[in-house]
Amino acid sequence: MTLLRDTLTRFAAITILFCVSFNLQAASNDIEQEFDVGNGGTLTINSDAGAMEVNTWDQNRVRLRIRNVGDFEVDVEQDGDDVNVRAERDGGGFFGRIGRSNIDFDIDVPVNYNVSLDTGGGHIEVAPINGDVDADTSGGHIEIGEVTGNVRADTSGGHITIEDVDGSVVADTSGGRITLGNVTGDANADTSGGSITIGNVGGDMIADTSGGSIDVGEGSGSVTLDTSGGTIRAAWALGPVRADTSGGNIYLDGSETSVYADTSGGNIEIERSNGGVNADTSGGSIRIRNAVGPIRADTAGGRIEAELASVSGDRDASIELSTAGGDVTLRLPSNHSASITAELEVSRRGRGDYRIYTDFPLSIQEDDDGDITGRGEINGGGDRIFIETTNSDINIESVD
């Protein structure tokens, strides 16, 4: 009886080892195929898992190297100049799970070719290519070289890096940084957590992150930048600029059209605008240079500096500057026509000799509570200018 038990035990062990060995051997199986194609075709890969790397070469062929096929059922077919690959994982029961493979794809395509890649998990890398690129992974980074064509990159978790693109770009990750080079078309970058960096963009630009800094180059269209926490920096834009952060500083070179900047806590600096400027911070200083107007600046606590450029024609150059506590400095062209009201509230807690200083002929009055008001029509009156602060100085300077 003992001998029979020992024999059965050894047989079972040998059977298990054979099955495991069989599955491990199957997991190491590779597929290598080549297809003659023409320029402009498309490689499409849809796989339940696996890393994908696409390189280019100077031959009109697609070369597939699929490694560690194992428990995957792979279907490859050619349709004209297109090559389509589908890889589905076979459940395989207990032994299938033991021998589960780490399939990956290594592909060579012509330089002038399109690629569409979709994996349930694994990184995607694409070399410089002349064609549209579509890359989608449920988990892993995406790295794409220079592209002449449109690019879409989407990952549920990982960073995205795309070099210069002669076309438009859409990049989306649920967690990770996004880095884009120069883009001749539109650029749209969205991450649920990570920094965004974009070069110069020839079309409209959108950058949105739930947490991280945003740094972008010049924009030839509209620019929309939004972060739930981080600093925003943007170069000059021909279209309107909108920058919004829930916590961080905003530094903008400005816009040919208009600028809107809003932060829940941080400083705002705008170098120039040939259109309206609206700047708002819940706590921080605001500095606006060389703006044509109109200008609106509001802070719950911080100083404001604003400079109006020379205005011609019937352009609206009204100004409204408001801070709950901080010095206000406004620089105006000496020949600017405006109707000015400046209000300086002095609270009982205020300590200091607060004043309204002006290079223009304003009537300055102080009431019984110590509040100071300055009013006047300069150069015959015109655009409405309103300034208010508390326990601080107001300076209205003439600039030739």
C-alpha cells in the first residue's frame, strides 16, 4: 500500500512539473513575420497586455517580433498596405495562470507610415515617424519621437513625452507628467496629477492638471491653462490667454488679444497686453506692465502695480484696481484723458502716515475718520479710473 502511494505521489509530481514546464516553454514562444507594404499604410495592434516598441527603417516592409506569446492567441493579417494584429489572452485555467507570459511587441515600419497601438498594460515607445500616431495603454509610460502627422496619446497611469509634432496633439494621463515639444497645430494636454510642459504651439493650446506646474511656450491661437495647485508660466500668445490656479504664482508674457489670470493664492505678473487684462488673486501681489486696457486687478491682500500703455482711438482704457491691504501704484501716459477716483481707507488699527501721491492735479480730501479720497478730471476727463486700498499708499505716476 505504501509503495502504491509513493508511486502515485511521484507520478503526480512528474505530471505537475511537466505541465508547468510545458506552459513556461509555451510562454517563451516568439512570432516573427514580415509584410511588404507601401507608404501611408497603418499598423494596428490591439492587445490585452504587453509593452510595444515601434522603430522605423528604410524598407517598405513591416517586421513583427512578438515575444513571450505564451497564453495569448495572436491573429495577424494584412489588408493592402495595412497590417493588423490582435492578441487576446487565453484564461487557460490553473496551469494557464502559472505559465502566464509577459508578451511584448517589437516592430519595424517604414518611415512614412501610421501606427495605432492599444495595450491593456505596458509602456509604448514610438521612434520619429512621418504619419499619424495613436497610442493607448491602461498602465505605462508613452514616449514618442518627432512626428509629421497628428498624435493622440492616452495612458491610465504614467508619464507622456512627445517631441516636436508637425500636426496636432492630444495627450491624456490619469497620473503623470506631460512633456510636449513644439506643435504646429493644436495642443491639448490633460493629467490628473503631474506637471505639464509644452513648447511653441501654432494653434490653440489647452493644458489642464489636477496638481502640478504648467510651463508653455508661445501660442498662435488661444491659450487655456488650468491647475489645481502649481505655478503657471506662459510665453507670448496671439490669441486670448486664460490662466487659472488654485494655489501658485502666475507669470505671463502676455497676449495680442486679452489676458485673464486667477489664483487662489499667489502672485500674478503680466508683462504686456494689447487687449484687456483681468487679474485676480485671493492673496498675493499683482504686477501688470504695458497694457492697453481695460485693466482690472483685485487682490485680497497684496500690492498692485499697473502700467497703462499709450492708447489711441476710441479704445476702452478704463482701470479698476482694488486691494484689501497693500500699496497701489498706477502709471499713466502724461496725455491720457481720464476721470480718477482714488479711495484710501484708514482703519483704527492702521499705523502709519498713509497718503495718496499723484503727478496729476487731483483734489485730495480727508474725512473725520481719517479716510482719504482723491478725485479729478485729467486732460479733460475720459476713461474711468478707480483705485481703492486700506492702510497703504496710493501712487499715481505720469509717464512720458
